[in-house]
Amino acid sequence: MGFALDPQVAEALAPIAEAMAGTTPPPVGDVATRRAALEGLIAHTDQAQPRPADVTSTDHKLVTADGAAIRLRWYAKHGSTGTPGPAAVYFHGGGMILGHIDLFDGSLARYVSASGTPILSVDYRRAPEHPHPAPVEDAYAGLVWLHEHAAELGADPARVAVFGDSAGGGLAAAVSILARDRGGPAIARQILLMPMLDDRTLTPDPQLAPFVLWSWDDNRTGWGALLGAAAGGPDVPASAAPARVADPTGLPPAYIEVGQLDIFRDEALTYALRLSRSGVPVEFHLHPGVPHEFESIAFTSDVANRVITDRIRVLAAL
């Protein structure tokens, strides 16, 4: 018996599959077409659910070490000042090549409303215009900024998590490695949702191929944009591809989840195992019958409700 989509997820994905039937996927390296298609889909799914009225957002500007100005957006519930509490720094998905903080505005407001934990969203620069190390250094700078402004934001520096999905999950893992190796800032937990961790995930798996929403050609495009000719080779640093970390000892406790029909399944499983063997506390979830980023499309499905409930629990418990 082979793999099959969760029936509720399959129903939600059917209109997308129908719209794509007969179309030719963009070739490896075509960033522009992927941006146009996937940013449109992300915007649609983010706006398909209501934005909570009890969350406010405030934009800030961060000037990076190399002189670039990037946006930060702070989400908090109304009246959430007072005793310093937890906070999370969020890095959005997009395969390192697409996405920006406006596309994830609704989803972050919903996380904050449900968990009570405020979130700082970092509009890191994207490849190929800004290859490694620009994205991860921007992400790390966002973590530093939150720690530097913790008092005015009402955040407890000892209760700050890094949090991301897909490419953003990979950045959260990479920032955790940088923070350990640079002696800070402190990270209470790394929350890695279907994380993009390993530039060597380039060979199609025929068991997964019928179900994937982020394909191996997409993945090759993303890693190639970030790393150029170095992608998949022997000299990629862990700050670019966290699966390359030589020793995970001392990294923050991790929450990791991935779908069984996601091309990132094996790298997420392996990373969870390596962290565990190095003494890092790990909570790991492998969700059967679901592909990459399924919960943003099939958001009424039972499995999406379970996934979101877990994420809210972890954010609330920081």
C-alpha cells in the first residue's frame, strides 16, 4: 500500500491541481515565474481567513551591518504591556527566493491572537539578488534587534524563540547555530516548521513525486540562487544549510514538524535525530498524508487544526 493524500487535504488541493493540469512547470533557475505564481498563492491563502481584530502591528526599520535597510513588523495583542513575557522572531517561507512579510500578515496575527505571544517578523533579503550570507545575517540581525529592544517591547530576553516555516524554518535553525557559535543572543526554543535544511535534497523520490507542492526542481532553484555553484558540494557552511552542522551540541530545544509527503521529510527527520543524539530536547511530529505547506490551503482540515493547535501551544508555552 503506497502513500495517499489525507482525504480532506486532497479535497482542498483539488482546485489547484485542476488549474495546473496540462501546464509546464518552470525550468530550474526560473525565479521570476516561481515568484509570480507562488506569491499569488500565498497572498490568496493568507487572506482566506479573517485577520483578528485584537492584534496590532507596528513596523520598524533595521539597518544591517552592510548598510541595507530591512523591515521588521512587531505583532502584539491589545493591552499586552506589563510584566515582560515571551516573544518569537519569525522568518517567512519562500524557498530563499520569494515572499515578504506582507504576505504572512494574517497568519502571524492569528498566531499572536491565539497564543498571546508577540512575534517580530523579519523581512530578510532574498536570493538570487542577495545570496548567502545576506538572508541569514538579516535574520540574525532581527534576533539581535529584538533583544536590544526587549525592554520597550515588553519581551523577556530569556524567553525569545526563533520561528519559521520552510526556508524560514531553515533560517531559524541557522540563526540558532550562529547564536550558539557567536555567544548569543539567547534563544529559548527553535520552532522549525517543515524546515528547508539541506542543500543536498536534489534527487526526486518517486514515492513522493505525485504529491509534492514544492518540487526538487523548485528546491534546486532555491539552493542554486542562494549558494550558486557551491550548492550540493562539499564546502557549504551550516549557516547556509543547517543540516551541515558538524556538532549540534548546545543548540536550543527544538520543535520540528513535517509532512510525510514533503520533500523535506528526510532532512527534518535526520535533523531531529541528530539534535536528540547530541542532548538537545526535541519535540517532533511527522504528519501522514500531507505535503509541504498544506495547512495554509487546507486550513479547515482536521490535520491542519491539529498542526495549528500544536504551534499555538508551543508559542504560548515559551
